[in-house]
Amino acid sequence: MSAPSETAKSSGGGLAAFFKGPGGNLLGRFLALVLVFAFFAVMVNEGKFYTLRNLENILRQSCVYATAGLGMTMVIIAAGIDLSAGSLIAISVVATAWVLGPDDNGGVRLFVAQHPTLAPLLAVSVGVLSATLAGLFNGTIIVGLRLMPFIVTLGTMGMIRGLAKGLAHEKDIYPPGDETWINHIMDPRLANWIARFHDPALAAKTSPWAILPAGVWILFVGVIVASFILRYTRLGRHIFAVGSNEETARLCGVRVGRTKLFVYTACGFFCGVAGLMQYSYIGGIGQPTSAVSYELFVIASVIIGGASFNGGEGSILGTLIGALTITVLYTGGQQMGWPKWVQEIVIGGIIIGAVALDRLRHRRQG
Amino acid sequence: MTSRLEMRGVRRSFGATLALRGVELTVAPGEVMALVGENGAGKSTLMKVLSGAIAPDGGELRLDGEPYAPADPLDARQRGVAMIYQELALAPHLSVMENILLGIEPVRGPLVRWAELRRRAVAALAEVGLDQVAPETQVRRLAIAQQQLVEIARAVALDCRVLVLDEPTSSLTARDIEKLFALIRRLKARGIAVVYISHFLEEVRAISDRFTVLRDGETVGAGVTAGTPSEQIIALMVGRNVAELYPRSVRTPGPVVLSVTNLAAEGKPLAASLELRAGEVLGISGLVGAGRTELMRAIFGLRRVLAGEISVGAFGGAADPQQRWAQRVGLVSEDRKTEGLALGLSIADNLTLARLSGLGPFGLVLPSRQQAACAPWIAKIPIKCQGPAQSIGGLSGGNQQKVAIARLLHADVDVLLLDEPTRGIDVGSKAQIYQLIDELAVRGKAVLMISSYIPELLGVCDRIAVMSRGRLGPARPRSDWDEHQLITAAIGQEEAA
């Protein structure tokens, strides 16, 4: 089977050609990530930066951006944009907490206590579904009214955020504390997992899969699913075609509207999943003001990962690398003791630099 | 012989405008039918009807005797009617093979069957003689001519019965055109009915068996190509006799206004020398990619000069476009749509862009003065439009090009650099532009003109120089050249190099 790469590949075959083409791009991006990491590893005192614990932390922290970035990658490949990503994450956070109920609600507390697995499952479904529906709404407006995605999602960014605040009555929802498993999907696992080797009792109690938080595994599954869709399905190739040349796609009988509808809905879905991670990460609180301006980090991850705002280009693995790069910069800056304002300037500069480098590379290749 | 495609009395209106008011056209299997007509004659509407993008209001379409009413472009493709559009319709980021089978990918459930897709793409590529290109290559890495072949491969992969080509040669070199014609003849031999839309009568003559002339949305004539003189076809197209396509008044060359000595710029040109006098038209011939456009852009300061000298009148040395305008040199770009004009803006904005001074007090630009400044040009050239405030995107290609040239006239330049000034425009507009160039030369303006259309160079220019592989040959009077010599000079030197 001759499968194409996600960023349609250049001539020739085999591994060498892969690394000359899009694989080389990914490799370059990965090396940049390693370089940034190495920089902090050297600069941060006492080797604190390259401990396993810190690596795990970086993975955990990049989860929200990377997961939301899966859908955003599809949107940007199709030459669109979704500015409502941060709000989509928030609606999922709030909807999840809303199903589990506020702390002072006796009835819900009882329900959760009686069904420790089922109740959170319901909450998770509602959380993800709410964001997916909101994404579908984005797509419907963009396709149905033929409006610019930038404007539509700028509008829905406010609408969805407002909805989240309304649902939470403008205050944080505190569901019954530690009783649900959702609160723990982002908990660190590595230290515990290593301890299994010395403690047979612990080994019997915990799963060997618990080397990483569940959220990271969810991300990995998402990466595989999204890559698979983009690479191997007709729908995935149509996403590239629509982004590369919409008129041509239409001419060739590609259902352009349906393809766009899918990418915005998928973006909603993945933002919904990212919302669960966010919910767990901030300690199981339905905070309607969480994930504000996350769309910028998500978009930056996708762009650092090699996507182009003109569409037709981008890859899931690239987005993953982009999200990790931003997180490494962020945590690195924190551990260096840089003030917040310096971090912001540095991250902003890196985003511009990455895109500028990309442009140079494109020009060289003609 | 039964017709492969038959159109009878096809009508279509947009609001109050009758775009098609009775089109009659038949093509037999294995026949090439040339469809000619000025821009605005209804060719593009006709193509949209054929491709299923719009439905006709009335009339009859038949494909192999059966009623043909495609619901959408996909339906038309599946019934075997394929279109090659003037603007290449490819997804540049996708691979060659994906482009060939876009929209009709072989699938198993939601999955693309890559091996099958590749096999079918390779077969189609071989059919169009593009087997040296790997099917995985990204389309944007291919040359224009190759991209066009990919489009034709797309039609072949579909096993099309009718192939419609819209101005397929507008961005091809003479050599690639020959290859294209050879391919069309092969397709024709396989029984495909070909509709060939073109402005170039030479091409119509070279490739078609019969022709149909469309004017104002109506079929006004048809016939066998071989037995019909070109003048008759042109007369049918424009609805009047084109007494003289290339007018030529008595021109008296004046002093040298532009001189270029051993110019080398980044990439191309490698070496170019020329002298352009006031009151003359100097043509540059050659293959696409020989460095003609690059030479012109280097003169205008759009390309970095590495060596050599350019002097405009008394001004020496390299300069940027702003300085060139001040030195009364103006350029019309070969790429009207992306570079030459701002398609979202009005005629007045486009026309006055190079010289906004004097359009209001205190350096202000008053729309009323802008529009007033345009009015004489619109009337004189003439530019067919609703008025200077109309958006330029709504004009035909020919009228857009006239605005691009009028910009130079408004800026009152002495040296006009025209890069493919008649590319992709209709015969009527071409005649008007030739007329304009002649008048300018008589009035003492100097014109440097690039064209890939040799009859036009021979008709319009006083002297012609040939560019080949980045080197400009000597300029000789046009009476010293004929079509064959110009082609030999463009190719021959290339092979010798």
C-alpha cells in the first residue's frame, strides 16, 4: 500500500524520500523541540528540568493544547480557523461539573455516591457532547450562511463563553469532591508506577498501564485517530483538497460544505475532550472562566507544527510537537524564575520565529 | 454519424441579462470542435451548463442521443463530460495521483484504496505521456505545462466521452502547445469528442475539424475549419469586419530613451542589451522561462540587478519602481489578476493608483476628481463599463487589461513596458490594444513589449529581439524576421547553449 503522508508527499519513495519531504519537516520541528528542551535542561539548576517527573509534567500540561489542537489541525488544513476553541473547552468543563452537581446538592451527591462510575460517565458524555454541538453550530453557520470562519467563531467565542457562564450562574461549580474518577485523569502516575517494582502489594493494586495519566493515553489515542482520518480516509483527503483549492474540490464533486461541517464539529469534539482534561487539571471545578485565550495557544501549536493558514498543509504529529514546544517554553520559563511578562514575550517571539522560518523554507523549495 | 454531444436552442438568463439566447452545437465522437467567440459571448456560461454547475432555462442537451441534464459537477463527470479550465483547477498541496482521482477516489468503506488509486493514476499518466512524473509528487512542484497534463489525465482517468478545453494554451510555450496538440489528436483517435475553446485562430486552424462561433450568447456561424478563411471567422466573432487587425501608421523613431547594457539580474537574465527609441515598438520574443519577464522586471526595479547598466533618459543605474514611475516608465504585468490589478477596487482606483497627485487640494485624493480623471480614458480607449466607480472584478479580461494600460497613460509615462499585454483577452479588445499601441508610438512614446504570440509581435513591433536561456539576441527590424525564424532563434539558440 502506498499511503501518502499527511502533508502530501514529494517524489520518490522510501525512507530517504520521506525524510527529504514532510518527514524531514517533522524531524526539523522535533529537533527544534529537543533544542529548546536542551536549553532549559542546561539552564535550570541542579538538573531539575530533565527529571522524569518534570517530563511527565510537561506531557500533562501539553495535553489540553494538544488535544484541542487535533481538531484545530483539521480546521486549519481546510483553510479555516476556530477562535472559539477556548470557549469550547470551557463549556465542556462547566457542563461536566453541572451534571455532577454543585457540592451542596444532596440529591446529586447521593446519585454520584451510588454510581461512582456511571455518574461521571454521564457527566463526561454531556461535557463532550455540549462542545461537539457547539462545534456543529459553528460549522452550520459557516457553511449555511457562507460567512468567514474568523468572524463566525469570533462571535461564537463570546456566545459559548456566555453560555458556560450562564450554566454555572456565573460562579464556579464545585461538584462532590474526590469521589469521581474524572478528577484523577490528569494525576501524575510515573512515581507510583516506578514504585511498583519495589512494592509487590502496590503492583497488584495498580495497572501496568498506569505509567502515564489517563489523559495522556487519551491524547495518544486521539492522535492516532485524527492522523488516521487525515491520512487514510476519503474524508481526510477531501479536507486537504478543500483547504488546498476549494473551487477545484467543488468542481471535482467533493462535498465541500459537508467536509467543513465535519472539521468544525471535530474541533468541537476534541475541544470537549480537552475540556475534561482541563476540568481534572484544575482540580475538578466547573470554572466558566477557565481556558480563556487558550485558542491562541492551540492555534500556535498547530502553526508551529507546520500548518499554513492558507490551508492544504499541516500534520497531527506536528501539532503534537508544537504543543510540547510551547509547554516546554512555558514550564522552562517558570522554572528559570522568569517573570510572567518575560515568558509572554519569549513565547510570542518563538511563534513568530517559527512561522518566519517556515516561510523561508517554503521559498527555498519554491 | 450520430453526435456525441448535441445542444439545441440552449438558453439561460441571469436576472434580466440573457447570457445564452440560443446555442446550437454538435460534436461527433473523434472530432475536435473549436468554439470561438469574444469574451462575454457566453462561452463560460455554456461551460457551466455543460459541467452541471448551472441548469439551462430552456433548450435541449443530448449526450449520445440521451437527454443530458447533469445535477452537479460530480454528476457531469460521472456521465463522462470532463472540463479543463483556463485557470488550472488543481489542489496544489495534494499529490498528482490524488488530484487525478479527486472526488472519485476508489474506496473501501471510508478508506481510500491507495494501491488501486495509484494504479489508475499511473495508467492515466501514461495515457497523457506524463509517465516520467512520480504519482506521489506534489502538484505544486510541477511546471505549468505538466500541471495541465495532470488535469487532462484527470479527464482520461474518468474515461470521459466529451472533453472540453477552455483556452488550454494561454500559459504554454510553443513546444508545449505542440505536445498538447499531439495529445488531443491521440484522444480524438480514441473516439473522444473534444470541444476546444480558444481565442487563437492559428490554434483553431491547427487542431480543429469544425468550428462554431458564439456571439452575444448565440451561435452565429459554424463550418469546416479547413475551408474557411480566418477573416471570415473573425468577422463572425466581432460582428463586423476587422479591416486591419494590426494598424500601423508612419512612425518616426526619436532619441534613445531606454538603454540596457549587459544586464544581469538575480537568476535571469544572464546578459541583455537593448536600446529603445522614442516612437518605436520593440518586441521581445522567446520561450516562456527564457527570462523575458525577468528582464522587464529588472529594468523596472522589481528584480535585483547584479551587473550591467540601465539608463532611462538621463537617469542611470538601478532604481526601484517608485523611481521608475517618477522617471516616466510604467509596467503592465503579465499577471493581471494577482499583480496587475487590485480586483476588489474600482476602475478609478486602479487607473489612478500610479499617480494620485493632482487629484485634490493639499495632497488629498477626491473620488470625484479620480473619476473625472478616468472618464477621458474610458471614452477614448474605449473601456466597456458602467462607469469609473464600477468594481474592476466585474469587467471582462479585455477591459481589465485596458484599465491596466490606461494606468500608464494616466501617469503620462514615456516608456511603456508591456508584458504579454493581450494574454487571454478577446479579439476585439486585442484589436483595440494594437490600435492604442500604434497611436502611442506615433505620439512619440516608446514601447517595449513581450509576447508569446508571434503573429502579434510581427504585426505590432518595429524591431524584434529574441531571448533564449537568459540571453537577449540582437534586435532586428521586423521585416528581417518571419514566424519560423523567431521560433528557431528561441529554440535553436537554446539547443546550441
